[in-house]
Amino acid sequence: MQQLLSFPGGFMERIFELIDKLEEETCLTREEWVTLLEGRSQEAAEYLFQKARKWQKKYFGNKIYTRGLIEFTNYCKNDCYYCGIRKSNQKAQRYRLSQEEIMECCHVGYELGFRTFVLQGGEDGYFSQKVLEDLVAGIKRQYPDCALTLSIGERSYESYLGFFQAGADRYLLRHETADENHYGTLHPPRLSLENRKRCLFDLKKIGYQTGTGFMVGSPGQTAEQLAVDMMFIRKLEPHMVGIGPFVPHHDTPFAGEPGGTVELTLFLLGLLRIMMPELLLPATTALGTIDPQGREKGILAGANVVMPNLSPTFVRKKYELYDNKICTGDEAAECWDCLSQKMKQIGYELAVGRGDYKEENVCTM
Ligand code: SF4
């Protein structure tokens, strides 16, 4: 703060200047990121969100891309300290969807208008490479006009390549934090940031539309670490970035930790939009969980994607990564209608279509 007060043009001006600089040059130094994040204010956020919406409108109009999420297994061999389905949580009620159940989710989603399915699950050895490749190929055969996204954790290059050749189009793997020490405080020793990054660069190399992301307000997180996250994202150049507030789960080592805030999550969404205007940027369920209007606020801060749940209602509650997750009782159609209404109220509409990332996204500026 002392440092900020010493800027010749004054404190607020410096923050506005940094927002302008990020928009024009699409990158900042680490020190500049920290200054911007620590010096943010309500006025700065409003200035930022206006810019973010300008880019969002230029690339996507008032269309919000939709992805149908199918949470097909909550078994996981990993033990991430923040996660409600970590292997040490004996209280989690485990389930796996059968191939028929997964296909039924796709069927329901397709009828509703979804043209992207996201298969998400813990790192569950029960689903072998062959089983998953067959599943991917089966979905693509049945729904050739749909995009298929996988979100099933860290794998080898060969494994990712196999899924890609079977027809998978996109892959989501949040890095969670790009700071080595912080990574070590959120994950058990067998997981490393180095391997997580290796996975992300492999996915890009293979040709996936690749998504990364991080939790906002995870235990121990500082502005310096967020600066490193933003710089890592700039370097990786992913196609999608999913960020959501950290929400503690009662049966994890972080049960008593404070959660992340809507305010900081929105600010970061706005920064991501002006840094990389063509990014696919979800307004996450976690944001909607800590604020009933969180997803609408996310869209108004620059996000352009929502991911309603297509999982059968009998498993929804069991895929509880964090406490009080919303939409665990609604049928897929209710989720679609509810989100459609919410988007309409703020002047947007749900898009029917694959919603691909396009290098040459039509920009009319
Ligand atoms: S965050 Fe993912 S990898 Fe870690 S325990 Fe949870 S499901 Fe498993």
C-alpha cells in the first residue's frame, strides 16, 4: 500500500493505468500484477468489467455457450486436500455410471440442445484406457455434430493421444496454482506442479482445445501467487480457463478454512477477458454456490460459458467436491430452463451449438 501511495499520478490512477496496459499489451510484470490485485477497488472493477463486456460482445455477441456436464465417477486415487471426493474421505458415497447411463445423459442433453458434452470424473482406474476410448468413440459415433470434452486428470502423453484419436476434442485440467510451494500445500507429495504443467503442454501439443484454471482464495493464496497464475496462463495460452472461488468441504483437511470471495473471482474473470479476449471462460457452479446471482455476475464480468449438469439426479449429491453445491436436485431440463431465464434477465441467451474456440473468432473491432 505504501508503494502504491508513492505513485506520482496517485493510487487509483495507477490501477486504471494497469488495466489499460493489460488490455493493450496483454501482459503485465509480476510486480504490476501484484499492484493491480492488491490495489483493486469497486471503481476499478466497474471500469474493468466495462472493458471485459466490450470484448465479450465483440467476440460472442450476447450468446452464452453451454456445456453439458456428466460427472461419471466420483472414485479417485488422489487425495487433494481441498476435494470432497478425495480418496481419504470415507464418508463420500462412491458411484460410477455405466456406459448406458452415460449415453442416456448425452441423449437427454442432445434433446435439450447441448452440442458439447463434458465427461468429468476422479482419477478412477476402473475406467481403463480401452474402456474410455470406446466410450469416447461411441459418443462421437452417436453424436458426430457434438464436441466431447474430457476432464479426468493427469495421464501420460500416449493416453491423451489415444483419447484424441478416439475423437475427444477438448480437455480440462486446472493447474489450481502455478506456485510450486503453494501447490505443495494443496496436494499430497505424489502430485507435482511439474507433472500438471507437463500434462497441459502435452494436451496442447496433441491438438486438444485445452482448458486450465485455478481456485480463487484457496488456503494460503497470496496476490503474488495469483500473479504467477496469470503469468502461467499467458504463457500456456489455453483455449479455456475455469476459475471459481475455493469453497471448503466439511470432510476435508481444509474444512475450517475461509472460502474465496465473489468479488475477487469476478475481478479475475474481468482481467482474463481483457488479457485474452477470445478465451472460453465459464461462470462456474462454485460461483453460483456462494452467491445466488454468482453466475449472472460472472457473465457481466466477462465470462461466456455455463456448464449445466446432465448427470442423473440420483448421483448429483454424491459428486460433492465442496459444500452446498447448487443444482444437485434439478433435472437437466430444469437446469437448462433456469439458466436460460437467468441469462435472459441480464440480456444474454444460451447458444445451441458446439461453441468452439476459434483463433479467428469474429472480432468486429
Ligand atoms: S481434485 Fe480431482 S484429482 Fe484431486 S482428489 Fe478431487 S477428483 Fe481427485
